[in-house]
Amino acid sequence: MNLALILKLLHILAAFALVGGEVGRTIAMQRARQATDIKVVAEMLKIFTFLTTRFVSTGGMLTVLLGLITAGAQGGLVLILGFLMGGTINWVLAALLLYVVIMAIVALVSAPRGKALGQALGAAMGQGQITPELTAALNNQAMRAAGTTTQILMLVIVILMVLKPF
């Protein structure tokens, strides 16, 4: 077994953490939306936050970092940057561009809406009940659209990694 294969394995394991965390936090958010008890909402959002920070964010960063290192070990910049460096393999570059789009969605939509959700949760916890503001924050359409879009983009990245179509 050589270093490139070990790096590839670590890259795949990091991607598993990312995808697994995304699945788990999607379930936690859905359960929070359905809950009728503020304590359940708080617990589900605690799980959501844990999965976001420990698995999705960390797994995402490690997936990209290990992917770049693996690609560099297997083919250098020409593999990473494809046609920009005169190469013929472009799926890595496409995956990187999709990841940049995901990061932009997180920074511009998900993070600010998540902060507002946290504030609404704090106020609701102070009142000891689910408030209309918390319900609105949980069901924010921009946050839902951002989540769905990032999940679709992650799926496309996985498809690119597996099929290597171009």
C-alpha cells in the first residue's frame, strides 16, 4: 500500500463523516420542526449543532484538504486544476468549484439564519414554550432552500468522485 492509497482512504473516510453528519442533522432538524415540546426542540437543535460542527464542518474541511493532497500526490496541479493547467481531467476542478458554492451558501444564508434560529430558541427557552418566532425560524424558507441546495451539490460532488465523468 502506498501513500496515495492511504490518502485516498482518509479522503473517503472524511467524506463519510461529512455525508453521515449531513444525514443526521437533517433528521434532527426535521424532528425539531415536528416537536411540540420546547425541550425536544432544544435537544434536537443541540444535536443538529453538534453534527454540524463535529461532522459536517470538520468532515467537509478534511474532505477538501485530503482530496487536494491526494490529487496532488497522484497528479499534481494538473489533476487539481484540469484544463486550466492543460490537463484533460476536470472533475476535480468541478468538485472544488461546487464546494466553493456550498461555502458561499453557508456563509451568506445558513450561518446568519442559524444565528437567528439560536436567538429564537433562547427566547423560547426563556418563556418555556415554542414561540411563533421559533416556529418561523425553524421553518425559514431560505434556510430550507439552502439546506436542500447544499445537499444536492454534495450529491453531485460524490457522483463526480465516484464516476469521474470528465
